Amino acid sequence: MPLHPYTRYRLRSISTLVVAVGIAGLLFQIAHDQTVSAWGFSLGAALGLLLGLLEHSRLAARIGTLPFLAASLAKAGAYIGIAAAVFLTAGFLAGLFAGKTLDEFGAYALSPEAVVQVGFAFVVFLVVVSVRQVNRLLGPGILARYLSGRYHRPRKAQRIFLFLDLTSSTAIAERLGPENYSAFLQRFYAELDRPIIDSEGELFQYVGDEIVMVWTPEKGAEHMNCIRFFFLVERRIAELKEVFLGRFGVIPEIKAGLHYGEVLIAEIGSYRKDIAYHGDPINTAARICATCNQVGARFLCSADMFTLFSPHHEEFRFTSMGMFNLKGKKKPVGLLSIEQRHQARSSNHC
Amino acid sequence: MRQNNLLKILFLTLYWVCAAVFIVVYDGVVLISDVERLTGTAVSVDILANLGIVVAVTLVAGAAIAACEVLYLNNLLRRRPLGLALLLKTAFYVTNICIFTTLAILFITADQLDQGLLHATTLRLVATYMLSPRGVMTIAYWSIAVMSALFVLQVSEKLGQGVLVSFLLGRYHRPREETLIFLFMDLKSSTAYAEQLGHMKYSRLIQDCFADLTETVVRHDAQIYQYVGDEVVLTWSLRKGLANGNCLAAFFDYDRTLREREPYYKATYGVMPEFKAGLNLGQVMVAEVGQLKKELAYHGDALNTTARLQEQCNAFLKKLLVSEPVREALPEQSMFEFHPVGVLPLKGKQQPVSVYEAVAISM
């Protein structure tokens, strides 16, 4: 039974935290007591588990909307409070069974020993929470790519690209005014998280109002992820219809272009670094997205996509729109519009 | 020295002083209480005096290491993969840390024993200490302190100057309007190059071109906002962009850098890369966007206009097109001359924009 991508994402994130804080516990034990035992790691791992669960809780989502530094401090503070409460209760109960007196327990809880332990745990939490934030600044998994130097020399690879654009963004921008339009985009982009995780894609870049998504052919073709992404975003927008209408008076409408092919992946820049995709497929995907208005479609893909999956699918319907001469392409490209067949059934997919 | 470098050195030094304060207080409070508990005798240590000594030493050593890193080592290793660079730096700094810690311990021990530096007893005690868990932990602690600080700096540089700080402070957590200068630079005839060179060589050409941009960016105080394919977007605040004509000078500086490297480009790729550019100034909204992948994004007409200027270079047969607001903002007596080349109608705007060609007089 394969796990839902979102469950897998959470499990991976929580287990990373368990191991990381476990190692911190071990190091603390070595530094502090100059001994090594299963205790240091286990205690750290338990704290890590607590941290992981809290990071995926509603509390974290609430605090997460604060600015970076405030969010990190507030999270670390709140978590350590909860952790201290949990461990003190556990210690108290354990002491109770071991026949310790209340005074002994009180003396321990206020000893420099305990203060240092809590202080250290706070620092570890703060570091972990900040690193997670920084990882988001870079994009998930990107840090590992830089550290390994994997794309220091360009590498050839097959990739699926999806350009997602807001329909009539100019008109919306004029209506909302610059400040509200910016907030509108902020809100819209924030809602892309779940669709991205659920479709196992990677957000490559924000270009103006557009976003560029990338999949490896395997991940993109699996469960038709690259196509499902578009409809997941639409569904998310539909769910938040009232919120968008209430706050901005307008609901985002999206269009997208999908294409696939061979590109080069390269680390560029030495001052400000970036991982870039070079090659025709990415431009073609952009052109396909731009063709949407012309043919009155919301979601277009190139016929090349069918080397990855069959055009006969029970969930999606592909309608041929004909051959198009796209700018920068010598040969005309066959385009198909994509629609979802059963709106209701797809909601319990996976 | 550049303000930017100075800030980096300041950050590193402060970071390490904090680390020093922490370890001294920790040693003072916890270890002493441990020793007292184990030996049953009261130990008196003057934490304040210790703090003074350690902070002073850290200030000097930290500033030296920071200067070495920011002014020399970082530039030397900039073109290496990040992981390799960090590894090489770790090796270098840990070696230094070992040497300096040993020396410090040697002096202290010699002083306490009232013996010569190379006296057998002194050396034996120093060796014992350095190989004890305490000694190893001291080295490990300082290695982590040094490496984590350098890592923060690397990440900050990767994100673009000032971006990490803006995120930390939540400056653009709510969208903010700012007046900025934008320079869009685009590789000329990139489609032809891509076909002529093949994908792999083309990708390496772009890598080389953007790596050559580093000097210009540093010299002219620019920020790299984004790379979009074969295009790069530089931004400045009004103050930084107008000072010394930075925003214009940057383009000519980059152009010259590429021309100086012509033999290399000709030999490696058989082509000479040239960039065309649009320069504009105006109000945009700056906002933090995204959750899973956060970014500082700029939105506004000023950006679209800049892109249009850059696109029109070919039509006007110019390398650099400048908008009216930029020409007005730059002082008269600057090292540039502006020649009007025409007007550019813009989508959604009733008044077309006047467009100028900028020519460097004294470069």
C-alpha cells in the first residue's frame, strides 16, 4: 500500500528531526558528562519526535505566518515550554514511583543542571527551526544539490515543465492596485503548497506572475502527477473561493502549459547561485502556456507528453487542438487541451 | 574596504564573541559546580576576568579569521562546488584552531607552572590536556562555531545580498512599495548560439557568462535578483544605483569584462557573448512569496517596462536602452551621455515612454 505523498512528506520530515535532535542529544551527553550511552540519543530522539509533531501541528501553521526571526523564536519558545512540561511531568511521575520526595524533585527542577539542559534544548530547537526556514528560502532539497556540487558541470536530463499563469493578470492588477495585487499573489502562491507536495513536483521559479514547476519524467507520469497538479490547484482555489472574494473581490483563474524534453541542469552564478534549466523544452512550455488564450483553453500540453503516458485516461480527457507554430520552434507542435472528466471522483484520488 | 565586506567581518566576529561568552559562562557555571560536587571543595573562579580575556582573544583572532575568509579565501574558492569549498575551509580553519588553541593552552600552562614554554612538564601537561575529552571538546566546539558562521554567510550570499536579512526581519512580510532601479541583461542571439553550440556547450557558456558577472556586481553594489534562462536581472536601491552612476557603469563594466575575456570565449566556444540591456527606474511592490519555496518577488509596471526596453534593443540596433526616469535621475556631469533614440509605446499606458541610448564618455 503506497503512502499518500503528503503523509510520506510528513514522515520524512519528522524522522529527519528525530535523528537530528537525537544526535544533538548524544553530543550534549559527550560534552557534558563525557560518557556515551543510549540515554543521550534516546532523550534527544524523544525531543525530536515532539518537535516534529509540533512542527506539523496547527500551532506551527499559526506561528509560521509571522516573520522569520519572530517565527523562529516563538516556535522554539513555545516548543521548549511544551517539551519542558512533558519532561517534568514524566520526571515527576518517575520520581513518584521511585519514592523520591517532592523537595528532591523541586531541587532538581531548579538546579543549574536542569537549566542548562533546557537552555541547550532551546538552542537546538532554535537552530533546527531556523535551518528548516532557510531550507525553504532555498527550496526543498536544493541545499543538498549545492553541497554535493552535482550540477557544477551541466548535466543532461529529461524533465517535465509546467508554466502556470494567472488569467487576465493585467486586468486584476489594475483593479486591485499594486499593494493589493501583491498581497493577492502572496496569498495565491501560499496555497500552492499542498498541490506541490501532493503531486510530488518541485517549484523551480517565480517569473513575474508565473510559476514554473518541474518533474522528473517518472514522478510526473506516476498518477499523472504533472496533470493532476493543475486540477489540485483549481480545487484549492475553489475551496478558498469565499476567502479570495472576501479579501480581494476576485478569484484567481489559472492557465498552464505542459511540455517535456531534454534539458541541461546547471549551477549558475558565483555570487548569487542558482540551479538553472537550459534548453528548448522550458521555452516551449512557456509558449504553450501563452497559447491558452488564443485557443480558449485553460490547460494545454504538447503531443510529446504521450511518450510518457497514454492519451486514454479515465480521469482526464485530452482534446486535440491541432498543430501550432510556436515562436522559436522550427516545426509545428501538436497541442491538446486537458480537462478533468469526473470532478467528484478525483477528490478521493490517492 | 567595501561596506558589504565590513558588515560580513563584523557579523563573523560578533558571532564568535557570542560563542566565546557562551562557553565561558557555561564552563563557569556548570563545570565548576560539577567539580565542586565531585571534589567537595569550593572552587573560586573569576568568571568576569576569564570573560574579559576570552572575549579579547576572540575579538582579535575572530577578526583575523573573518578578514582572511571574506577578503581572500571566499573569493579563491568561489567557483568551486559549495560542499568542496566548505570542506577545504573546514580543514584549513580546524588546523588553525588546533594550532591556536594549543598555543594558548601552552602559554597559560607555562605561566601557571612558572616554567619555560618548552619545559618537559609544560609540554606533557599541554599534551595531556589537548588529548583529554575536554581538549577535544574545545576544538570541536570552536570548529562548529566557525563552520556554522561561515555556512550562514554562504547561504546569505547564495540568496543574494541583503535577502536573508530582509527575511529575518520580515521586512517584506507584508508587501511594500519601493523605488528601485532595474537592469535586465539578455544574451544576444542566444537561440542561434544554442543551435550552433549544442545544449551542453551552450549551458557552459551561460555558466561562464554569469560567473564573469561577479566582479561587476561586487564593484557596482548591485543585487542579482533573478536568472531567467539566458537573462539576468540586477537591481539597486536608488541611493546605491545612482551613486557613481553604478547602474549604468555596471553594464559597461560587464561589457568590458566580457570583451577582455574574448580570447577565452573564442577559443572555448568559437563565439563572443554579448549582452543587450534595458535600464529603468520605478516603483514596484516587494513581497515575500511562497511557503515551501520562499522568495523575494518584485511586481509592477516598472519591471515590465524594463523587459520591454531590453526587448527593443534589437529594433533600435542598440546595446543598452535607458528610460526617461533614469536619465533624469542621473546627474548631468556624469561620465555618460544620453542620446534620444525614439519613443516606445507600452501596453496599458497612454503615454509612450521616451527612450535613450547611453554612451560612456570616460571609460
